[in-house]
Amino acid sequence: MEAALQQSPLQQSTQEVSRPLPGQIIISALVLEASGTGNIPSFNVSNAGNAPVVSTIIVTPHFSNAGVTCDGPTKTFTITVNPTGEVDQPVSQIICNGANTTSVNFTTVNTGGVTTYTWTNNNISIGLVASGSGNIPSFVATNAGNAPVIATIIVTPHFSNGGKICDGPTKTLPFQSTRHHR
């Protein structure tokens, strides 16, 4: 992420960048000095938490001429660092042929945005389509053979906030359909 301050070609001035004092705002996701002068160099951000982290940056321009320095009006902007998408581990299911599965309702610990889910199924013979989004509704498990049929569903979480989507690591959910009714 890169942030830069612009100066007019008609003026010679310096910009002082200051941030609120610790305790006023959470800045743990930004690796940025508490204050400085000139342009803000590019820097890396991270957020190991489960909610967006917002840092407020206040810019004060200074114009110096003939030993006199005049401050201009401050400008404020924020940088938001979203967390990685996260999905809680779903529970595996073992189902008899012809029985209904339990609906799978995906959950997350993330807050402050919207988490959506996409998933893929590697074995449609179990009675579930090859892919989808959102929760997995109950379906009738099928098994036309004599051995258990296993389908592996891989779910990917997508955290969205401020127009940015952050994908997270996948989780695996096995479904097994046995041949006989219980």
C-alpha cells in the first residue's frame, strides 16, 4: 500500500505527518512511524485479528519563506486493513444411502464486514452439485455401489469490507454415504 502527499509546483513547502497518540486509535496493523516529514513511503500492512483495523493519518502542510513558517489546514485520511477471510471448521457427516444430510451453515469469528463462502465438491455421485456459494442445504445422499462413497467439499471464505475482498484459507468437509439404510 502506498500513500503520498502532493505539493504544488508553485510553492516550496514541507509536509509534517502526524498520527494520533497511542490509545486514541489502533495502529497495530500499520508499520509506520508515529510522525514524520515529507512523503509517506510505501509500507507493509498486516492484520492478524478478526476485525478491520483503522488508522487515522493527519497531514499538516508547512510553508516557509524568509524565516517565517506558516501552517496550512490539516487533511485527514484513514487506512483500513481488513482481516483474512476465515471459516470455522464444519462437522463431517456420515449418511445412509437415501437419507437426508444435515444442512451445513458456515460460520466465522470475523466481524466488521461480510463473510461469504464458495465451495466445491469433488464427487457429485453423492447427490450434491459440483460447486456452490453460501451454506450447503440438506440433500438426499446417494450411493449406488456396495462400498462407501466419499465426497470432499472444500470451502473458501471471502471477507468483504470497504469494497475489498480478502480470501482466507480453505477448510475441508468430508461427506460419506453408506450403501444401506440404518
